[in-house]
Amino acid sequence: MNTDKSKEEAIKIRQNKYLNNRIEQDHRNIKRRIRPMLGFKSFRRAQTILAGIELVSILRKGQYLQSEDKTLSPAEMFYRLAK
């Protein structure tokens, strides 16, 4: 592949076995909850349940930014976002 190119022009191949590991670890929580359910009957139900799981995950990680000055509990934030 690089036989006709000089050493400076040669393409370096980087291989990282664990490149997607951070993404997979983030979705571990969802995988753990879905596995006992053995799939969903309809796409709409799957979409609703996964949205709820992601919402709780975001609240748990503290990734939801509040625009108001007062601090809300995670339950209050969930009810406000789920409306």
C-alpha cells in the first residue's frame, strides 16, 4: 500500500482496540435494563422506555443544566422534563 511512497508520505495506521469502549460503557446501563425484557413488542414502546432510561441517566450524571437559580431534586427535574 505504501510501497511507492517515501517514508515521510507513508500512511501510518493507528489501531486502537478499545476506541469505542467509552461509548459502550455509557450504554451498559441501558443494555442491563433491556436484556431481561427480551425485546419490545412495538417500536413506540421501545422508544418511550429508552427515552425514559436516557433521561434518568442524564439526570444521574448531572448533564442537565438548569436555567433557573433554584436547585431541583432529580425527581423534580424528571417530572419537569417528562411533561
